[in-house]
Amino acid sequence: MNTKIPLRFLVAIVSVTAMILCWFPGGYATDDIVKVYVGSGACKDCHETEFNNFAAYAKKASSFKSIELMKKGLTESEVKGCFKCHTTGYGEPGGFISQKETPSLKNAGCEVCHGPGSVHCETEDSEDIKGKLSIADCEKCHSAERVAAFKFKPLIYGGAH
């Protein structure tokens, strides 16, 4: 008898749990909880102005389009190399897996810069999310090599939202 749980099922359970935690706050000790990605849509109710500005003006809000435009001629491995910066949480708990399995994380959203939002959604405590960003946060994707190759710069001083 095969007792392996399919990865899609586990991702669905984690995603649904994170969404429930955002909608129905309850008390629990956050020290024992793994923070997972919930998608930028979970930020909208409390951060409506920032969300709307981000969605309207930040290129990264539609960053998956860049992958779709550039993937012709790339290997699957090379395309997956784009996911770290052009999607939300790729390779991390509750992060992007594929367009089909995690469509709400297919673009680089709020959590790329501010970190996984599941606990912050539940507690609404500013200590549970990264608020003050530094240039080092931007350089995870906006490295000197990538800036030269793709001619883009981080918007930390101009405000991404």
C-alpha cells in the first residue's frame, strides 16, 4: 500500500491553512509556526493603498510575463532559475511551485521583499513581517550581475509601492 502524500495535496493544505489563518485570527505561539507564503491578495484588505499602487505601477507585479517572454530556447533548469526572482517564495515553504499549482504566487509579490505573510496575516503584528527594507534585501535579486545583464535597478529609495 502506497502511503505517500502527493506534493500538490500538501501544498493545497498549507495554502488553505494560511488563508484560514488570515481570515480567522486566533491565538497561538508564533515561535513554533513556520511562516509560509499567502500571496499578495492576502495583503489587500489591510494595505489597500500599497496593494493597489504595487499592482498598478510595480513591474514585478507581473514579473512572470518576463519568464514567458524569455523562456524560448532555455532549458527547464534555466527557466526554473528565473523563478527565484520572478515568482514569490520559489523553493521555500508554501512558495511558488507552478502556474497550475500556485497561481497566486506566480509573480513577484509583496512577500518577495517583506517575507512570508502567514503569521502577520493572523496576528496583524508588524513584528511578524519585514517592514524596514535595506539595499541588501533588494540585492537578493538586483545583484550587480543582474543589473548589468538586464539593466534594472531596485526601487528601495523610489518606493516599490
